[in-house]
Amino acid sequence: MPTLIEMIDGSARSVDDGFVFVADDQDLPEGDLILTLSRFQTEGEVLLSQGRRVGVKLLADQEVEALAYDLPRLSVVALDFPKFGDGRSYSNARLLRERYGFKGQVRAVGDVLREQAGFLLRVGFDAFEPADGSSANEWQAAALRYRHVFQRAADARAPVYLEREA
Amino acid sequence: MYQYDTLDKAMVADRAAEFRGQVARRLSGELTEDQFKPLRLMNGLYLQLHAYMLRVAIPYGSLNPTQMRKLAWIGRTYDKGYGHFTTRTNLQFHWIKLRDTPDILDHLAEVDMHAIQTSGNCIRNVTADPYAGATAEEVDDPRVWAEVLRQWSTFHPEFSFLPRKFKFAITASPKDRTAARVHDIGLVMRRGRDGALGFEVIVGGGMGRTPYVGPTIREFLPVDQLLSYVEAILRVYNRHGRRDNKYKARIKILVAALGTEEFTRQVDAEWAKIGAEINLPDAEVARIRAAFAIVDFETLPSRSETFEAAKAASPALARFARNNLKPHKRPGYAIVEISLKGIGETPGDATSDQMEVVADLGERYGHRDIRVTHEQNLVLPHVKLDDVPAVWAALRDAGIATPNINLVSDIIACPGLDYCALANARAISIAQLIADKFRDPDRAENVGELKIKISGCINACGHHHVGHIGILGVDKKGEEFYQLTLGGSGAEDASLGAMLGPALPYDRVAGAVDTLVEVYLRERQPGERFLDTFRRAGVAPFKEAVYADAH
Ligand code: SF4
């Protein structure tokens, strides 16, 4: 299982993943689960009523709008990177935070490399399953490599034009 | 000109440090070439036929003499003593060693330069009018907004992995020197009825295998809403642009597939949900604007006796003045274009020595301001007429006083088979053969404005679709053939060229261009450019003449 790195308030740490991802054709294990969108839509209600924590994994071509009404009940939204260069999940993440005010975990899964860390953090991801074996320390260094940012995004960082005013 | 402050400098330094680490990991074998490739491409480093190519960003084609000297020095130290100015107004070094690149980036950073976003599927260097700040035609200085876009797009966290590369052009003049209508986004500034400044927003133009002149999706976007609106466009594109086929991944394909109306509706719907806080505060726009204000123009008479006397004494200077000088907004000043299209030279190439000459001239006579045009020439935008004779003499001594701006030998050509792994055919040597046909400057001047653009393959880096005469290299059973098109334009009257007829072999191309020009000279009516005559007379007389001997 890939390591899970959580990044909160600028500090990254490796954590035990409390969630199990279940594919559509797998039996449901006990505990807290991350489901595909279609499985969530058929079985999510029941699982939530059992008192489990539930997350949904969206593929890059699935849009967060599909989850709009369910977000308050979700603990995790995992967004997939089928390839390093597929940037659709950046938009999904940003909309989750900025447009829907999602407060749960937004997790990057798939072809997730250290070189994306800074971008991912800025659009609202706070958990990462690196595919390149990055440690929490390496991840943190990469994510915070740039001392300044030029534009607003889903994080709280002040763009350079506000730093200049200050 | 805009000056980097400590914050801008820190961004560049951080990037250079990051890349140094990545190159070290590659050289030590920790990264494979496959893993390294996307990283080097984020830093403008390509692997070409013979060596690495490093593409240095020249934001909106604007640089100062210190930067130009540094480019010259890098060319001499790490390349073969020259560099190549591109149609994206960047500079490419074609003979670079991987292990040198971290040092090169550090040297560039010393003069506030870098290779950020010169490759990859991100927002690339913004093209702006090379006459910005100097021409009387403009309603505002487009560099202000190009700089706004530079900052906003640099390391944009949401839009750094788009379906495909993304290019902006921005102009504030009715005469378009940026090819705005064949860009992913073209912004044409104008004033509204109430005098307020805004942009006409054109989306989905482009070249490549499926060329389009882009449709206008908003007639008037108030300037202060630029960033929220382009975020909306980019978001629609990032989410819905095709990613399954790189030849169908540009925004033009999305716009064409949805139709302009539906695309516009989606953008407007997204825009309505984006908060106004994305837009830049007025204070920051004012700070940027102040950086572009030149305050030390002298008050001069509009006629310079020195200049007039020098022209009378030197027909060569007079010819240079007719073709390479453009009107400046201030009396007694001129815009001086420096052609990098010397007859027999590679279009866009400049030696390190030549770059230093231009740097010195910019320092001494040009308010420290140098521009690169997307037609691969250089510009000194603010030269006193009194100083033009000295500038011309220095350019002549350096071999870059070719008096052919916008003439038949001012050709755009992509690197083609000489450098590019994708090429079907040579482009540079075709340009050289054509230029040679028009070696006689009287004849070239008599022909007048004629834009020839040559691409070595369908990717159209040489913009052949919008050439008055476009030339496309094709492969016919392993031989170089060339498809000619007529009547294209990348300017305010943008259009795509129409096919002339069957492709021609390598050794017939320059002769065919000669024939086309002869037909034009025969058919033209007073005041008509080649393009105008073609548009009036149609393809028939041209076609007939070129293919006459085939019958
Ligand atoms: S048009 Fe083709 S040959 Fe020319 S530079 Fe582009 S890809 Fe290479």
C-alpha cells in the first residue's frame, strides 16, 4: 500500500491510512471506505447510516459537480492522476475547496510525483499518496520550495502583489 | 521597462535551484530519461536531433541591454557563438550540454531571465506588440497587461498541466503585429463608447494541422476583469479539452467542437461563479503601469536635419530608412527594426557579436529597450532620428542592416530538417534560396510587402497557413516536397491560405515564388499589396503560371 502523507499547516507527516479503497467488483470490508462514484451512489447511503466514514474517489474525467449535494457527508474526496501530466484533478480540487467549501480531506492518488507537490497543495489537496516513494520530509521540501506565489488559489497564501503592498 | 523586484527574483532563483537538483538526480542515474523528460521540459530543455536545445523566455519579447549581453555571452560560452530568436519571441540555444544547464540558468537568473514555461502543456510566453510604448496607434500600453498575464500564469497551480500548450497574444493597435487571431487567446485592446479600456477576446485560433482563425467570444471585456475571465476560459479548457490525442488537444478543437456559442456560454457560466478577488487590485496594475512609463523623451522637432543630410548622402541609409524605420509617437523619434533575415542567413539567428552590437545600441541610443518580434526580428523602439545614421552604420558593420522588413526576403522559417526531429523537409535553405532570388533590393522594394512563411512539417511552427505565400514541407516517398498556399494573413485581416496546386520538389520552390511575384507585378493595381491582388484576382492566374510548364 502506498504511504499516505498528510500536510497540515505547512508540515507533512506520514500517517496510517484509516480508509480502504474498494473497487466496484470487490467485497466490502469492515471500517472506513473510499468508494468509486457509482458505488457511492448506490451503496453510500447504507454505509453512512452504519456510522462508517465514507470517501469517494473521482477519476480525472469525473467532475466534482456530481458530488455537490453529498459533500457534507463525505470525509475524503480522492482525486485521481492517471498520468503526471493530466491536470484535470487540479480543477476538481480547487472547486471542492473554493466553490463547495469542502472541509474534509482532499487526497491525490495515482501518478503523483514530488514535482507536483507545490501545485497540489495550492489547489487544496491536503493528503497525498506519492508514486515516487517520497518521504514526508522530501514531500514537504518540494511542496514549499517556492517562497512566493504569483496568484490566488485555494490556499491561504498571499500572492506577491499583496506582499508588495504590505 | 518592468524591473524584477526581490519577489520576482526569488521565484526565478527557486526555480533554478530546483532544476539543479533535478539535473543532479538525472546525472547520477537516480532519474531515468523517461522520468526526467517532463522535468526538463518544464525548464525549456529539449532533446533535438544533435544536442540539447535550451529555450530562454523573453517575456512579451522585451529585454534590456544587460540581458542581451548575457544571452550573447551564454551563446559564446556554452553554444557555438550564436542564438536563434523564435516566433514566440524567445531565444533558443541549439547546442547545449545537459551538465551545463544548471549553470546557464544561474547566469540567466543573474539578469532576471529564465526558461520557465517555455515548453510543456502550460501557459507559454505572451506575445505583445513589439511597438508597444512607441507607436501612436495604440490605445494603451499592452505590455502592462502582458506583464499582468506573465505574473498570473507563472507557476499557476491549476493550469500547469493543460491538455496542450497555451499561447496568448495581446495588442492595443488596430494594426496587429502579434497574430492575435491565430492564438489560443488573442486580446485586442480598445476603448468602449464611454472611453473605458477593454479587450476584444478571441479564442481558439491556431495553426498546426487544423488551422483556425479564432472567433471573438466577447466584444468588450473591461480591463479590470481580465484575470477572472481568462481563468474561466482556462478552467473550461482544462476540464473539457481533449487529452486522448495530442493533435486534437488545443483549445481551438474544443471551441470548434462545441461551437462558438456553446463554448461562450460555458465560459460565461464559469465566469459568473468566479469571485472578483481573482482580479488584480488597482494598486498592482498601477505599479506595473508605472514601470513601463518612459519619462525622459526629449522635445524634438519632427524633422532631423542631421538625418536628412545623412540620407541624402547615402542611398543605402535612405533605403534602410524607407524599409526599417517606423513612425514613433514622439516627434523626432523613430522605431528601428533590425532584420535578422540577412540574405543567405538563417532567419532569426544572431551571433553573439551581433547581439552585443544591438545591446550597445540599445544602451547608447535606445533607452535601454530592445524588443523581439514574432517575425523573428529585433526592434529598437525609441531612437532619435538624429541618431539613426550612427545606429545604421553600426548595424551595417555588424552585418544586420538588411533593409527588408516586411519585404519578400523577411521570411519566417521554422528550424525544419536541419534541427527538428519531426521535420519532413528543410525550411531554412528554402528561405535562403528564395531570399537569393530577391537579392536585388530595388526589385524587392518594388514588390513591397510580402510575407513568406515556411514550415518543415504540418505542425506549422513557421506559420505557413498565415503567410501571404505559405510553404509547407511534405514527404513524398522519402523526398522533400513543398505545398504552397496563397492569401494567408496573421494580421488584423487574418485568413488562412488557399492551396495553390500539387506540391513542388525542393529545387522548384524558389522559382515558383519568383513566378508568383511576377504574376503579382503584372496583375496588381495601384496601391495593392501581393495579398490584395491575390484576394481580388483569385488563385487562377497564379496557379496557371506556376504549373504552366507541367501542361
Ligand atoms: S513545423 Fe515541424 S519541422 Fe518545423 S519546427 Fe515545427 S515540428 Fe519541427
